[in-house]
Amino acid sequence: QLQPADVVFGTYRGHALYLAKGGSLSGMMAELYGKADGCARGKAGSMHLVDTSVGMMGTSAIVSTSIPQAVGYALAMKMQRRDTVVAAFFGEGATDEGVFHESMNFAALKKLPVLFVCENNQYAIYSNVRDRLSGPGLCERSRAYGIPAERIEKGDLLKIRAAAGRAVERIRAGDGPQFLECMTFRWRDHVGPDEDRVHRYRPDEELDEWIREDQVARLAAMLPAGPRERLERAVETEIAEAIGFAERSPFPRDEEIYDHVYAR
């Protein structure tokens, strides 16, 4: 799988990616609060989370912008002969943008060490993928560029882990970019914490089926009750401590607004 030296580019939903890369939960929570102890001293917030110390190169709320950035980073790593894998995470809505296709073509042409991971939740805001995507599908589009592709159904985490492992091995072997399409579904509204049933753009039965397939509950059920409960308590304690840390952290000094600003 990805190593500490490997890097990740993501969308504005990149909080789990940051933690998976070894980021600090307290630092992330302080960042969400806009505090000085945040991983980007409060400047990135939730939408543009970044921490280069753990290889989290940035997230963006602008659809698909992290894809060419990941490809450019992968090109730099190849030119420097670094053993670095670059992972680009994005939703299927990003594949509607032209830069996705330009990036796929360039990555394949140069055999760059980049793993494209598409989290396909089938909706871009409230538009179903069937109303936006013509042709046989995303994996077929990837293969048209000469990039091997694999689709994992139902968000199966164990199958995703196995597929990612195979893809990363091929990248490290010099086989060039790889593409994973991970089928998933959002439970809540596109924006905000409300139940994702208000606008009636999809049947409740569809959402209910995905909730029954909850991978967190599935994996939890694989653990004995005692260890699972201890793990859950430890996680809840860690989250509470991170929130307390963020609330105690000071806001940055006003003068810091001029730091890390580049001008000609």
C-alpha cells in the first residue's frame, strides 16, 4: 500500500485521507476551527486541507483541480527518479471536466507513477451519472488511454484494499498509472448534515440498501465484542480530546495573514 514517502491529492472530502496518511487528529480539528495549532495554522480549513509533513499535498473544493496537480507531482518524481507513488482521489463528477482526460492521457503517455481513485457515488450534487456520462463507463474510458482499470462494487473495503495493493505494486514496477473506480453512496445531503431524502431526487429504497451495506458496521462485526467496544471507546476519547485541543487553541495573529503569500 502507500508508504510514508508517497503523497496524496484529494477533494474537499479529504479528511479521512489526511488521517490515513498519518496526520494528527488534533491538528486537523484545530484546522477546522481555524486555529493556530491547525495543520496549516488555520489557513486551509476544511476545504483545502494540507500538511506536507505527512504527504498530504492538498485538497480542493474546485472540481477536478487536484487531478492535474497530482500528475504534475508524479512527473516531477519520475524526473528525479524517486520511488514515490502519487494518489489522486476525486469523485465521478470530476470526470466530466476536460482536465481529467488531459491528465489521464499525459499520465499514460509518460508512464507516470500515479494512482487515480474515483469515488463514484453516482451523483454530482443532484445529477445522476446516467444523465452526464455517455458510453460504457469510467473503467472503459481509462482503458481507452491504455491505463489498467478495476471497479469495486458496493464500497467493499477489503476488496478496495486488495485492488489498491495490486495497483500500487504495478506502479512501483514501472507499469505506469492505474485507475480504480470505487462504488459508494452518500447518506447525507450534498451540503450540510441533513438527511439526504429531502429533495426526492432518488428513491429512499436506494439509500436504505446502501445503509444496510455499511462497511464500518460490517468490519466492526468481524471483531469480538470486547475488543470492538474498547476500540470504539478509545476512538471516542481521542475525538473528544481533539475537539478540546481545538477549542483551547488560540487563533493566529492578524499579521500571519501575510505569511506564505507569494507575489511577483
